[in-house]
Amino acid sequence: MSSFDKSERRIKNSDNNISINIKEHIKNGHHRAKYTFTDDPVLKSTDIIDLNIEKYNGIDHIKALDAYLEEMNLGKVEFTVFKCKSKSNIPAHYANIKLGNVSLASSFPEKYSLPEVAEQVAARNALVVLKKTHSYKNIPFTKDISIVAERLEKELKKNYAGLFCDKVENIYKEVYSEQLPSNWLVLLGQLTTNIVIEDLPNQNKSILYYDASPADKKKHTDLLDTSVTESYENLPIMNFVDKTERSVTVSSIDSNNTFWVLFVHDSINDDYDTLFKLMNLPSESKNFVQMYKIDISDVYAVQIQDEWYRFQVMKIEDDSVTGIFIDLGIEWSVTKSNVMFLPQKFLKVSSQVSSQNNIAIKCALTSLSFAPYFQVANTLFHKMLFGKEFTLVPDNIECDIPLVTLYDGKCNMNDAIRKAIIEKTNFNKIHEKCERASLTYVADGYVYLHPPNETLTIMESILDSISATQPLDKLYSKNSISPHKLYLVKCPDLNLWSRAIIHDFIFTDQKFKVYFIDYGNYGFIDQDKFIDLQSFDLFLSSIGPQALKVSFHLFPPENLIDQSRSRALYEMITEKSLDVFVVSTNSDGIQVVEIFDADDKNPNRLSFNTQLYQSV
């Protein structure tokens, strides 16, 4: 496996944390300004915070909780406080309490400025849960499990959508004034009844519901086993277990700009229709009960236009749940109340289907792992890929999200998209004028400008987030350093991982002089601390320099090289938005520009060129 393949695989397999950090950095970061991530970046989207509570009504709920735990001989609880930020960038906290290995209660979604207040709120909530659970301490147990089964069948008939096991226990106490045996769920599973027990491993609980008559149950089981499962066993391989080329249609591009493709094969659609019809039988869909705890990446049932589909959760924000209809490849958002439990039998399909058990396959484009973070990519992806048919070649099927190359005839679409993004992010010249650019550097009589887009911020965010999750110094090149290559090095002045080229091979304390192509400055780097950027990531190595070298009108380089003038210019225009107009191009092909303050709305505004000229 090449170093490039290893790098891309490593990046994709750790993409979750990297992705969160990059998005937060892009949202909050600026050039050279390092953004410090909180312990729980997912929670920054909410702003429910009480800044005024110093004490929780003067009641020590933690002390009351400890006393109750001791009285009931329940053991000790463990508090965990999480830090986050509100939208107004104010530090906030929420607390969680565990009893043993089970989460007992939390102060979430409310967040508080003081961690001790969050703990008090969580303790109050925990007391409510415990007192409700243990208030039946002296109620006798039902010893005969057959009586339990008979009673539960009666209660479950009243609740055709099913009941969670803890709810079953409460109803049983209220209706029959007795408690269920401690191992009632195990004993019940050993009996032949019309009660179906579905385990929810991620939630550490089970759900019970009353199923149809034995004859109807057998009919539906046969339909599931023969019409769906056996048909799936004869489907073409859909989980990229080999690198066979396949014809696909790009059915969806989700908010993370990963792709969902459908195989161009009629029998697949026929078999999905069978599964779809089974899910929508009233005797089956009645078991789709509302979920009170929803986990990211789990698959649930969601109804749209009166029809049920399998839905994998991607993101949860307040009451909104965003996910993918995994058999359609369509991204969708619903409220939590519309996310329903999906029985395991609808996920038990042949291993020939993808690891997500879906008809639509999620994948990413090889060599373009970081492309989706660039704003121009979203438009290009939809314009060049969505709804179109391609030949798909799997390149890496060992990643969590398979890496593939798409071809339109002989055209490599990965290369075409990469070139289109690079063309739109290029800053190698100004076409007549450039609005809202920014200054990066003044040196050697020239001015270096940044473009008015987020390309550099995004690259900084990507490299910063990668370096936070893996040691980049292990990737230092063992090959000879070449003047024709682009390298990734740690810039000592900026304390950033930056792109650079070799400027001079003359040794100075065993260091090479390099030019940082995105900032316009020079530095000296140890000869053994260079990372070959093309081997690390082809896309990042292809993006053009983000520092444009221009000549300042009225001040030829030989005049602006004066230190006092260059310092005066730097202080005059740094941290300002700049409108840049091309005056001419000199004999070296370098554009000569006149620069104005973009925020100065005076129609008679003076350029910085004129202001500096008048001052000297």
C-alpha cells in the first residue's frame, strides 16, 4: 500500500473528530487565530443557558440524593460535568449522573454558567427518577411467570404500539399492585406467548408488544424470510467486497457532501419493494413506537407521505433530527417525535448488502477527502454529479466510508471536480479589480494579498485539526528534498502547519530556506522535517498559492523596500478589508495595483497609495 493510500485511509477512519473540528474552526476561526475547541463541540449549536442562577433555590439536591441512595442501599453515583459554549460565546456547563454503568439523569438540555449549578440540577432530576422507581419498595412480587405473561398480554393488547420494559414494570405495579420478578424478562422469553421482545442494545433496554395470531405471525415471517432475505442473498454484491466496476446513479449528496449511490439494476429495486411493502403492513408498522432516546448512526423508522422508510440518524440538534433514508439515499430532517423504533428483523438482511444494510451506498471520492469543506465544492458536486449515471470503481473498501472513483465514459470525474475546485479557488492574478481582499505581508518592496474567500482559513483548519488528532512529525519524508515539490512544514513564525517550497539549498545550521506560498514570508526549516504534501493529500497539494505578490502603485520595489515605508504601509492597511484595482503589469509579469479601504464609502476616498505618497 502506498503512503498516499495509507494517509487517505487514516484520514477517513478518523474523519469524525476531524470533521467536527474543521467545521467548528471554519465557523469560528480566522487566519492565524487558533480556535480552542471545547470538550463537547457538538453542543455549541444550542444557547439554552441560565447566567443568573448562583444557587439552585438554596436546596442542596446533591446532599439529598446521597441520603436517598444510602437509605435505599443503591450505592454511589458518579457526576460528570461537560464544558461547552453558548452562541454568545459564553462558557457553559451541563452535568450527567451515572449509577453504576447506567446513565441516571442529566441537566441537559439546560446549561448553566456554573458547573456546581449544573450538578445540582442533575441531582434534582436524579432524585425524581429514583423516587419514582423505588417508591414500590414494599409491594409483593408475582412469583408465577405464567400469570405474569397472561397479565402482560392483556396490557399489551391495550397498547398495540408496544411498551418499553421499564414502562411495563410501572404499569404492572399500578394495575395489579404487585411487582414483576427481578428476572421477569428472561423468564418471559422462555415461554411461548404472543409477546414479542425486541432488544435495543444501544439503549440497554427492550421493548415489548403483542404480536398477531400465530397463523398471521407465520405468514409474515415466511414473507420476510423468503421474499426478502432469500432474494437479498441473490442480489449483486453491494458492499464493495471487491473492486469490480459497477454502474451507479448518484441519488443524493448529503450535508457533509458525501455521496449516496444506487446500483443500476432492476432486481434490486424489485427486492426493495418487497421489504418496503412488508414495513408498511399495518400489523408490522403498529410496532414502530416513539423513541425517547435517539442515538446517532442508529437506524429507525420514519414516515413521510404516509409511508414508512428506514432512516439512519446523522445529527441531532434540539428537537430536530437529520438523517438519511438509507434505501433511497435522501437526506431528511424530522422532529424527534417522528423518529420511531424499528424492529431488528427489518435490519436482518443478507451480509451481501452493505454494512449499513441499505440499498443506497454511502461513499466518498478518492483524493477529495477534504474537498467538501470548501464552499465551491457543494455547487460543483450537485452540478456535476447529482442524478447522473457513472461507472464506479471502488479504490479503498476498508474505510468506514468507501473511497471510490467515478467515470463518465473515459472522463475521471474525481480529477474533473478537483480541477474545477482548484480553478475556482485560484488566486494567481487579479482580473481588473478584487473586492475585500486582505493583507498578509509586506516584504522586499512587494505587497502580498489574501483573496476574499475562506480557502486559506479552511486549509488552516484542516491541517490544524489533523495535527491535533495524529502526530504529523511521523510523516517526515525520508526521500531527497526536491526544489520541484510542495511540502508541508511547521512555520516557526506562525506556529502553523503550512505549505512551502524550497527557496535555497544553502545550508544554514542544517536548515533549508523555504518560501511559504500562502503567506508570502520566508523561513528556515530543518532538512529532515519536510512532509511531501502530494503523497499526504493530492487535493491540498493542488490548490494554488493563496498569497498574491503585487507591486504597490507609486512605490516601485526599490522605493518600498525602505523599512520605514514598508512598516508604515503595513500598519496602514493591516486588518482592513481592501478593494484592489489593477493599474498595470510590470516587465516581470507582476501586477501593479492601487488599494483602497473597502469600508470607506466616501465617493472621493483616497487610495492608500496616495495617502502613503503624501505622507512621505
